[in-house]
Amino acid sequence: MTATSASGPLPLFAVNATVGTAALLDLVRDGRPRTRAELSAETGLARSTIAERVDLLMNSGLLRHAEKGRSTGGRPPSLFAFNPDARVVLVADVGATHVKLAVTDLAGQVLIEDDEAIDIDRGPEVVLGHLQERGLELLATLGRSAGELLGIGIGLPGPVEFSSGRPTNPPIMPGWDGFDVPGFVRSRIDALTLVDNDVNIMALGEHRTNWPDESQFILVKVATGIGSGLVIDSRLHRGAQGVAGDMGHVRLPHDADVADVLCRCGNIGCLESVASGAAVAARLTEQGVPARGSAEVVALARSGSVPTLRLVRQAGRDIGEVLATAVSLINPSVVVIGGALAQAGEHLIAGVREVVYQRSLPLATEHLRIVQAGPDGHAGIQGAAFMVIEHALAPSQLDALLTA
């Protein structure tokens, strides 16, 4: 049989006696308590091997005793379950004008959070200094210390080289290009620090919490800019240099009246330059309906402003033009539309659906769902947490954690 876990299908280890402690831990992360006999049956490992690895995980705190199992005669068997309180994760979802901070447990559940208005263009020292200061305060409020951190996860609103955690030519982040984000953060909080772009962590969070059974998944974020996160075979796909999914800078294939619109990246006719929240706000202002950014566009749409609803619907169509190609290439089962502009109601998503269902092949759209992101706004911070959790508990990293 094929075993599954909290992070998707596991390798075929039922007949593989070399499966490691990390695979055993990954199995129990689904939250279901198991006996030693069940763990042996699901992994194919001898009970003596299971006992050794259970003891190791118990000593580390990552595994805990659950309630006793049902007895079939004699003493009830012990049940073991993943302990999400063993460590905590400090996470930051950094936007163009705000920093969301949170501390989560090892199941990605938010324990405490904070949202502060800070402009990204104030520079990395200011923004990351706030992360350090306020992050330590949140930990202290929970009665936890920096020594209990599994790691720190950060999402930034621009391209990031994931292997180094350094932003790469980010259009709206002056002073951030090439900045050593992990090194700066670790100068005060000595913990594993991972950095990715904000759309990737949002995609990871949305997938893991709301769509874990959908192996092919796309999230599109429509806010000040436009980007997408790709989950392929249940794994976040970053591409060779970490810029996979940067659909905001794909040139629209039609419409002469937007062909000469200059994008902040320096090119013309990019999707972001005509369909982002900032672009819709600018066009509304040109038409005599003052709007500054996505939040005011959403407020106007909710109030029933006809010019706003018309432009939001067209933004959805423009997004659909680019997304239809992605649907044909990747064949996702779910597309989630998130970000500030998605809060404008059904008009944006209706425009996306209109074009995607028209332009993609019927087989690709037969079971395709295009839906709005969850309303709690936690996808980004939960995705940053899952990024750290899945990295730190992977086979290549777990031994270091268990011997720390």
C-alpha cells in the first residue's frame, strides 16, 4: 500500500526497511494517534526498530503519549501522536505597507499574531529590526523563548533566491536587492531562517490548510502587484532561480489600449500594469473616481460603484488571459484567487472564470474549480510556518534537531 502523511504521499517504504526516523515522524504528523503495532504495519519496520525510533522521538518531545488504545484482552496498548507544542515557529508575512507577525505551533496553528503598518521601502534594517523586536515580544507573551524556535519563516513582496534568502532586483523594495535577510535576522535571533516570496508562502499555506488532497494547485495573488504560486505533485514549485509563477510580468496578448502601459519592471503591457489593485486604482482616478490602492478599490466595489465594478471585472478577464495558458500547461484541479483585490466580491473571479473556461481546453477545465482564498487572512503566515516545519523535519535536517 502507499502511505500518506501530513505533507503528501510518502515514498513507497512499506517494504523498505531503511526508512528513517523522519519518515516515521512525517507519518504521525497527520494527527492520528497510533500504536507501535500500527506504526510497524504502516511502515513495514520491525517492532524493535519502531520502539527505538519512538523512544528517540519521545525524548526529543516531538512525539507524545495519547490516550490508551482499545484493549483486545490484557493491558490497553499505548498510543503515540505528534506533539505540535514541542517547538514553535516565528513567521512574518511582509507586504508593501505592512508586516504580519505570528508564532505558530508545529501544526501551523497560529498561537499569537500582530499586524503593523510599515512600508517596505523603509529598508531591510527597519523592517527586519521590527521583526526581531516584536517577534521576541510575542514569544515572551506566550512564555516561550528563542531557544524553543524550530525556525523563522519570512515572506517578502518580491523575487527571492530561495537558496540564499536574498531578494533579487525587487521592484518595490529599494535597498533590499541582495540583502542577506537570514544573516541579519540571525544576528539577534539565532535560529534557522528561511525566506521566500510572499505569493509562494501564501500558496503553500492555502494548499496545506484548505486543499491538501489536490496535488496540482495554483494560487494567484492580486494586490499591489500580481503573482502566482504553483504546487505541483503536492510540492511548491519554485523553478530554477525561484521565480516560477511570476505571472504579473507576462505581457498581455491583446488589446491595443493597454499595449503601451509602462510596468514598474520597465517593460510595457505587463499583466500587473493593467490588472493589479494599483493599476485599477490609477484608472479609476483617471476617470474621476479617486482611489488609492486596492483597499479603496474594494471599498468602492462593495459600495456598488459601477465604474469600479466594470474595471474589476475587466481585471479578472485580463488575469484570465494569462491564467488560461497556465491552466493548459499545468492542468491544476484548483485555482485560488487571493490578495486584497479578491475581496472586491465575485466580479474579479467571474472575469477570471469567463476567460479561463472559454480559452482552455474542455478536458483541462472539466473539473477545474476557481475559487476565492479563505477569509481569515492566515495563508501567508501559515505558509511561512509550513515552509520551516517541512524543511526542519525533513530527513536531511532531523538528525541535527534530535541531537541538539
